[in-house]
Amino acid sequence: MSLNTDRIRTTHAGSLPRTPELLAANAAREAAGITDEFRELLAASVVDIVARQKAWGIDIPNDGEYGHEMSNSVDYGAWWNYSFSRLGGLQAGDKDRWADPEIRRSSPGNVVLTSFPDRRDWTRFRDAYTDPDGGVLSARKPVISPKITSPLTYTGHDLVASDTTNLQKGLDAAGLKEGFVAALSPGSCARVGNDFYTSDEELLYACADAMREEYRAILDAGLTLQIDDPSLAESWDQVNPEPELADYLKFIQLRVEATNWALRGLDQERIRLHVCWGSWHGPHTTDIPFEDIVDSVLQINAGAYSFEAGNVRHEHEWRVWENRELPEGKVIIPGVVSHATNVVEHPELVADRIERFASLVGRERVIASTDCGLGGRVHPQIAEAKLQTLAEGAALASRRLWQGAGVTV
């Protein structure tokens, strides 16, 4: 990622709210496949969302992840399940993961992920999570994810070409030069049923080889690649009982190495990594501290690192950068506006958050962002207001950080 020269630039973490028309078309797409009408609507929707991002003050926009297929059978969102339609070697699963009674248990030196119903945060706040009026994941739908039954291959070449073409059209129409497309990490890709690969390592490297095809297509189109990897942080909450930190770091180290294998030889300066703690609206009291994993995160061969820092469970972790040297030429993309609340942050608060990071790593190496995707998390009107306040806060911080430096902001 290029460095700031005269102001704090802005971006966001990926997903943006879809229009009612696009949501309806996506539901029809799942039943009838991709039609010419869908392609036309998708292309026009991406051009529109890029123009709106520019109007809201976003310097580095994306396609809203509009091209990522959503499935009505899962509620995890398109950031993850879009890959199901782009990978060969998968078959439909046969278990509702909410109702699956199987609980995989870890033991010292052997970290494994539990079934989804056994998240430690969900267990600790069982009543809140199951209360239909509690507002915490109260509207769960059956989750039936696919399973791997033969060698994984990448089959989404036409789909990723549509993603990049549509975004480039949007950038050209808006007069912008830089935009990003999100793609799933090998570690997150591997979180499906597996009836084929014989080891965790074999599975991860198969995912890396398959997803590398998508990474290359995005970069070859001249765009920035964002690797979405919640697995590095949120997997901690799916390990039961809570493991020793050393065992967990060994567990995610394999995911770091598989990601770097997928990124080998690719242009690091146009790669950004997004890490989060799962994004769902909940207490998050069993999240792993960023301090414990940040060194693992920085091992990934990216030019920029996106992470939650506006979420009240993690805002205090800006202090991580007090005792850690950001590698030369790297950039951080902290979330200074949160997806986890309907409250719209005040621009002064946004500016304060930005200035904390700038004081530690340098004003030229901070790009202001959201914690995570806004699509599906907040109402479209609130998402728009949050992106606008992000831009306003960045402008305030820019005036303060460059004041007296002979630069007009």
C-alpha cells in the first residue's frame, strides 16, 4: 500500500449493504443461476456503490462485495460462503451445524475447532444468545455448510473476472484509481467439512493453492487484494476447553504459512490482510487479545494490516503499537468506526482514534477504516452515516497532523 503524503486516507473493511433489488436478484440467482439481467443489475449496482463511496469520502473503495454470492441456507454472510460456488471438490453437507450434537474437544498440544454451537462466548451467555427478544443472534437459520469429497480446485474464474471488471468500471466512472476486492484466506476457506484430506496441513495447502487463483486474478486486474482472515483471531473462541496460548499460536502458525504459500511471488504492496474477531453482535468476552496474535499477523506477507480498533472490546489495544515496531514500508488500517453498534461515532472521536495510531507508527502509515463489514450488520442509512463520519474524522485528524507542515489539507 502506498503511504499517505498529505492527509489520512480512508477505506473500509469490505461488505456494504445491498439494495433491495440486488437482494431479490441474489435470491433468484440461487434458484435459477446467473442470468443476463442479473449481470446487468450487478454491474450497474457496483458502479453506483463506488460512486456513493466517493461521495461519502472514501478514498479506497470496493465493490461492496456485491459479486459475492449469498446463500439463503446459511447466515454467515457472503464473505465466507461465496467461496462455495467457486471451488470444485465440494458436495452439499448433510448436518445443520447449529443442531449437530458432536463437540470436538481439544487437549494439550492438540488444538481442534469445536462444532459451532460450542463457542465459549455463546456458552457463557447461553440465555442471552437464545432469548428471542435478546437481540443477540436471536434469529438463527439452519447452517448447512458443504464438505470436501475430492481434490479442491478453483472454478470461479468467470466470477472473479466479473468482480474485477465491475469494480474497474466503477472506479473509471468515479475518476478513482485505487480499489480493492476481498477474497477468502486459506485458513477461513478450510472451515468446512472434510471427507477427503488426511491432515490439517494437507487441507490448508489445498485451500491455499485453490484460492491463489483468485488472488492472482485480482492483482492481475490492477486492483488491491484484501485477504479476509478472521480465522487467526476468532478460532480461539471455537477451541474447547480454552487452550494454552503456545498451542494456539502453533495452530495458527500453520495458517500463516499456508497464506504465505498462496501469496508467494505476488506483489505485497497491493495486498492487505483483514483480521477480526468474528463480527457477530455479542459480548465477545472470550476473544483472544490482539497482543497475543499480532506478531503472527505481521508474519503474513502483506503490505497493510486491517484490524478492529473501534469495537469497544478491542479499542484499548491501540497500545499494542507502543512496544512493537511496524515493519518498514508497511501500513496499518485500524477500524475507527464500529460495525457492532448503531450509534454513529462523532467525528472528533474518530479523529482521536486516528491520531493515537499516527503518534505511534507515523501519520503516513495509517489508513482509517471500519472494524469489519457493514453489510448485514447495520441499516443502510446507518452504514452511510458511519462512512461519512469516518471521512469527517479523517479530515479533522489530517488538519491536526499536518498543521504547520506546509501542507494544505
